[in-house]
Amino acid sequence: MKTRFARMSAWTLSVTLLSLLAACGSGPRQPAPVEDRGATARPRPAAPAEVGAQTTAPSGAQAGAAPSTLPGAENAGKPGYYTVQKGDTLTRIGLDHGQGWRDLVRWNNLSNPDVIEVGQVLRVVPPGASVETSGVVVRPIAPSAGAAPTNAASSPARAAASAPSGAGSAPPASGQTAAADDFSIAWPANGQVIAGFDEARNKGIDIAGKAGDPVLAAADGQVVYAGAGLRGYGNLVIIKHNNTYLTAYAHNQKLLVKEDQRVRKGEKIAEMGSTDADRVKLHFEVRRQGKPVDPTRFLAAR
């Protein structure tokens, strides 16, 4: 009986296998479905606008919260204040407004002179001073087009080591300044003028000479900058003479004065050179409330 059941089971299995084989051979073979495992194994990269974006919606007090207010924001746009732009340094801002960077540190209670933020608003005139009688707005422009400030060289922290300790930064005393309405200056060098004033291309005049020739202060005043932090000017000295006028002396071989130092008309302040220039020369500028003016208007005829 068991043998007969076993034979019937074997026959039934054979028939079933033959039926399956026939069915497989009767139609086209279908390929197995392709599973794109890469789509699920790797997350979609974020689009540029999404990089760093918040992935979850804010909740509670965070929803609709305003960004933190930068120091001095309440003074934005007011006369006597400046809003920090990208690429600014404290030294550059001070130069652009005829002030020493140490003054800006004190007036704005800055704990670190090397750290300022884009959008921060800084006082650029002395507290209590009217804007009309405050310092000159100075905007040095390099003789070569496209000049830009070099942050490392113009860092206030780097300049501090060379500055005289305890030096005052108040405007020059009345006996050491030229009257704004009667500004006369002496020639800063004895060489020939090789390039004249052109407001669009040359913000001053160029005076030829030999390396090491003396560069003289054109009038009494106070040194508000001495360094090489403005590309295109090389070793540069800027002297503030009063609340209206400054003079600038560029491309020097050696600087003989320091920031905050008071100088007298005719005093040797540097030696002529060719730093950031194509030849030995002195590039000399006169600025009236920040605007370049022709130095020959104030120089005696030779």
C-alpha cells in the first residue's frame, strides 16, 4: 500500500514539474525588477541655498525671532558714524575718517581692535564734537587702480608695538596747526615733478629723487598713520594738520616717524624710496575734508 502511494506521489510531482516547465516555455521571460538601492542608500545633497539652513521648523519663542542687534545699530546713518563694510579694518576706517585707530577703540569701547563685524556702527568723531568741526573724512586712493587695503599689515594690534606708549591722540595744539582758511605748505621734496594732479588718475603729484633723499613734513601737524597697510602706497605717512587738511607721503624707503607723533614744518619724516612703485619717487597728496585737491594750489612756485 505504501509502495503504491509513493509511486502515485512521484507521478503527481512529475506531472506538476512538466506543467510548470511548459508554462515557462510558452511566453517571453520577464526580467527581474531593478531596485535602485543608491536612491535610498545616499541622501539627496542640499542645494546651495539650503546649506546651513534650519531643517526643522522653529517652535515656541524661536519662531519669528529677530536677529541679534549689532553694536551701535541705533546710530546707523547719523552724521559722525560709520557702518562697517566687508573688507574693512579698524586702521582703514580710522584713515578714511582722519582719525587714529586708537581713538576709535576708545570712543567705541572695543575690547579687541582686530575684531569688528559687518554692519556694526562705529563713532568716527570725538564724543561731544559737532560733525562740522570734527576730524577730516580721509579716503586715501592708491595711485594704481584697484588698490585695496591689506588686512594683515594694517592690523591695529600689529601697529601697537611700534606706537609710542602713552602718546596722546588729540588734535594738534593750536600753535602747531595751520589755519583751515590759510593753508600754506612747503615742498616735501626737492626733485622735479614728474606727474601732475589728475583727480581721475593721480590723486596728487609725483616728485622724482634718489633713494634715501629726505621727505619733509609740508606743515605742522600730527601723524595719524605711519605704515605699509595700504596697497599701492608702499611705506606711507599721513599727517593731519587741522580739521580740514591732511597730507600723505607715499612710496618711502624708510619711515622716521610714528603714529601720534607731532611734527613741524620742514621736519624730515621719511626717506624717499620705491615701495609699491615703478621707480624712486614721492607721491604727495593734499586732502581737503577727504577730497583730493591739487597740491600745487598750496605750494610756492619754484
